[in-house]
Amino acid sequence: MQFAYPPRKRSHPPPFRPRSALPLLRRSRLRTLILLIATIVGGLWYLSSSRSKPSYQEHVPSGSPPVVVLTVVDSTKYTSEYIQTITYNREQYALRHDYETMVVKLFDYDTKGAPQSWGNVIALRHAMTLYPDARFIWFLDQNSLIMNLDLSIEEQVTKPQKLDSLMLKDRPIVPPNSIIKTFSHLKGQDARFIISQDKAGLVMDSMVIRNGEWAKFFAETWINPLYRSYNFQKAERHALEHIVQWHPTILTKLALVPQRTLASYTGTNDEDSYRDGDFVAVMAGCQPQGPNSCEEQSRRLIQQLITKYGAGAEQKG
């Protein structure tokens, strides 16, 4: 069988036609080009979106109300009459200065197995949430009475110039021999936490915190589960002394003031004992019941308030 020969090639081939430019690009180069375009588009989108969204700014309390007077009461140990007396004292004081009062029950707060007294610190953090625009939170223990109703907390301690004149600088946090001392260069305008001390350590019965982001950090550090679960001898008080001494972020904002500025003790005869005209009387060591009860001691102090301010200083039944 014979097969036909293939046709001869033409002596004049058609002219050369170059391929399109796109197929000449290798796949790797095409991928690089796509990534470059995507990067440019993404960068332009990020810049435009960042300009449209304001940067984070710390919330600055407006000062409405200027001060919240916080007291935590234990209704399981103290009589309702005593708690009414304490509450009325705060309300009368707040009314004179356009402050707010926050009186809450100790057992409303879950301490997760820690001593129930930790509820005081949890309540402090709660107050910051309920009153974000309050300029100051003044924690005042249930065993205390405000004795000078005319004196505002600003006049007494929080105005920067006043605080500058009161601050105890280069003073041991836990007397007499603590190696950690208050800062010597702190200015009143920079202080965020104002507290006094007695011969044993810091006095939690009456303390003032400037509200804001630092205050939240401070309260949340204090109630950290690690500290609550640690067996401090005096629970939250010793925990406070620990964090103040070993956390520079807290120590640098601490203003230590003389005890009678915020917390004069009754029933003592030393230089820090309560005297007529003092701002706050703290019934140190009083008991819920018995002859030395807080209620019994408070009657003498209430009588002093009635003598000075009239019958309106006494809670009516």
C-alpha cells in the first residue's frame, strides 16, 4: 500500500506575529503584581478609616456629682436603727454640698469564699461603675460619723493646694520601720488616692479616690483573686498595704495625710484622738452589740451634732 507524501512546506512562511504581553508575564510576576495592588488598596483603606475614627481617649469625669459618699453596712450584725442613723448622717452631709450617697449592704457582694469584708472593696469598684462622672469617691466606714457637716471634702483635703500642705512625704507606709516610703516629689494635683495612717498602718475607714481609669485599675488590682485568696491577717487592709508598697504605679499616686484630716479615733487619748470640730469621728474598736457597741458610742456623737446643728442632725424614727 502506498501513502501520499506530506505537502511541501511553503518557501515563504507568513510573517511573525508576537504574542500578547500578558501571557509573557510569568505566573510569579503576575502574583507579585496582584499582591502589590492589594497592599496599596489596603493601605489606602486603612488610612481613610483611621482618619474617620477618633483615637482612644480616657474618660474624664465631668464632676456630676462632685463626690459620692460610699458606705457599706452589715445588716446581719447591726440594728436597723443604727444603720438608719449612719445613712441619715451621710444624706444630711451630701445634701449640703450637692453630693450623692451610696449606702449598700455588705452581703450583696460575692467575695468568692474570701472574708466578707472584701465586699467593701468590691463596692468601691461598683461605685465607679454607677457614677462614672463623679470626680471623687469617698469611702466612709459604717463605724464613722461626719461631725463637721459644713466642711466640704474639697475644702478639707482634695483641692491641690490644700493637699500640698497636708501631704506627709518620705513617710513609711507601715510605721515605724517600713523601707517603702511615700514619694517626696508628688504634687497634690497628681495624687489619685488619699488616705491616712495610724500607728499600725493605713486607715481604711475613711479614704478618697479620684475617679477615672487609674481608680478602676487600682480597685481591680486590690480585689484581684490572688490577693483575696491569700490569707492576709487583716484581709483587705493588709492586701492594700502590700500593693501600695510593691506596686510603684499605685505608690506614685498615693497621698498620705495626717490621721485627723480624715479619720479621728474616738475612745483614745493620743494626738490622733477625736476633738470637737474634727471632720470625721471613727469609732475604732466598737462592737456591733454590747456596752461598747457602735450604736451606744454613736449616741454621744449624735448629741454633739444636735447641739451644733439642731434637731435636724438626728434621724427621726
